[in-house]
Amino acid sequence: MRDVETIVTDGRGHRMAVDTVTSRPKRVLMLVANPTVSSNNGWPVGFWAAELTHPYYELTERGVQVTIASPDGGEVEFDALSDPRDESKWSATDLVSMGFINTPELMGLLQDTARLADLDHTHFDALMICGGQSPMFTFRDNVDVQGAVRAFYEAEKVTAAFCHGVAALVDVRLSDGSYLVSGKTVTGFSNLEEDYGNAAAGVEIMPWRAEDALRERGANYIMVGLFKAFAVRDGRLVTGQQQYSGREVARVVIDMLGL
């Protein structure tokens, strides 16, 4: 009876039971971009809400411990169009993000994110890199981001990126000097989707294109159509096409972690 009382007291009894093969919970590091200003249009840009909130939900529901980090640490912000409260209504149907926003404990995680370089990569089982607009201006040349990707990948840990988060992969070289994505089958925000966004905004949104850059680095880039949820695994590298693919990526990662 005492065990039942303990379970009731700590709240475990009414949560979804998850079968695991180890007593230690799996730990995933989720990387989001710091706020910046678009060099193309002068817009304030951040990370895309759903690319954090949807995989966060999938992971934590399976008992995964998630740490949210950013290259510079500190407060991070959603891209305005990804906020379901935005007057544009672009993401008004994103109920998962709305639930995240209305949970003070979760929003508190975005007020003071860990600085990537301060974290011990050996503490984590997987790295997941979220996209949005800021990554296209801040991730590609960031040595701390490149170092984290290289460290996770060469330690034979799950390494994932999705949407414009694949900017973090483009220029990563492995210890042998080769590009990480060379010869890999990957996806990411497509030229078709860039064309759609540019037409909707009436301007060229991004300074370069993920699909083109990945192909230039020798990757086998694939996609499945305009805004269709899609994730692809090549060994321990997992990539997702766009903002609707974060949950698909998380499910692949969960499977790879043995959960």
C-alpha cells in the first residue's frame, strides 16, 4: 500500500506508462537559435515555435529528459509567424505551441537557455537542432554549433536537424576533413517551400537556400512535396523537411534511442 501511496503522491500514477530497457532516462539536447535581425529585410527573427514544441511534447511524453540550449545562451524568441497568437494567424491552428505558451514552467525554459559551449556533450544521448529564420543567419558559421554537431556525430550518437536547422550541418567537417553531409541522404527546407514563402511575403526571405547548399556539399537531397511532414534517417543522422516535420524527426529519434 505504501508504494501506491508514493506513486499517487508524486503524480506518476496518472501519467502514460512507458516501457524502458534502462533505469536511466534518455537525455536529448535541443538546440534553438538566438534572436537576430535578418540581413535581407531587417526583420527580427528567431526560431520556429512548432519546431521546439512539437518534438518536445513527443520526447517528454516518452520520458525523455530534454535540455534546451542556444549558441549564446539566455533568452530566445519565436519567429513571429510561428506564434499562434500573432495577428497574421499564420500559425493559429498550432494548438501544441499554444499549450506550451500557456504553461509558465515551459515558457520559463526559454528565458534563460543554456549556452551551448558550456554543456558537456557526453551527458546527452542525442542532439536535435530546430529551425526557423534565425538559423539561416546564425548557425552555418558558428564554430560552437559545428563543434557540437561533430562531437555528437563522431561519438556515434543520434544527430538530428530539421527545416532551416540543417544550416548547422552544411559546413561541418569531420575529423578526416570530409563534409559530414557528403554522400548522405538528407532533407531540409526545400526550394519549393522557399519559393512559396517568398511569394507570400513578396521578398526574398533567406540569404541562401538549404537545398542548394546541401547538394553543393555532396548530399543526396530528397523531399516529398510542399509542406508535407517528412523525416529521413541515414545511419545516425536524421533530418526533417520543414516545420511540420519536427514530430516525425522526434519519433525517429525515439525509436533510435530504444524507447
